[in-house]
Amino acid sequence: MKWYDDIKIEELPGDLQLVARCCSVEIAIELAEKMGSVTIYVRSIDNLLIGKKKEYIIRNFKGNNHKQLAIDTGVSERYVYDVLADERRKKQSGQKSLFNDE
């Protein structure tokens, strides 16, 4: 048992309750101890995640694993097909491709 196991989320101040609900009380306490009194703005990383998911899909496409790529990245199978089709169009038009030229 750790010293913070008795701390209830409701006892934490303000936004640390959000952190604890999302991550854990342990992480909320660590964040408060290391960054206490510092204002932190957490920006959306949607664009980063979209780009990384596309890269992952393209890099890990094996020819018939559309469904698994959709599951791995949390997107629809249709989205996987669209990403791969867009990548093929780029490659055919001579644009920079994420596919390795073999």
C-alpha cells in the first residue's frame, strides 16, 4: 500500500480531479508535486494523432490487413482504405510518398 492510496479524487483541488479521473491519483499527485503552482494549458493533439495514425497505416500495410490496421489505430476500415488510396495517388503522381520505394 502506498501513502496516497487513501486520497480520494474528490479531495484533490480543481483540475487535478480531472487528471486523477483520466490517469490516476498517483499521476495527479506526481504532477502536482513536480509542477505545482505552474499553469499548464493542454492543447489538442488531434492533428498530430491523425498524422501518426496515417503513417502507421501506411508503414504497416501488408496487402490484406485493413481490418487489423483499423482496430490498431481506432479508425474505421473505410478510413484505412482511404488513407492507402490517397497514398497510392500521391505515389503515382510523383508526389512525396510515405511508402518505401523498392
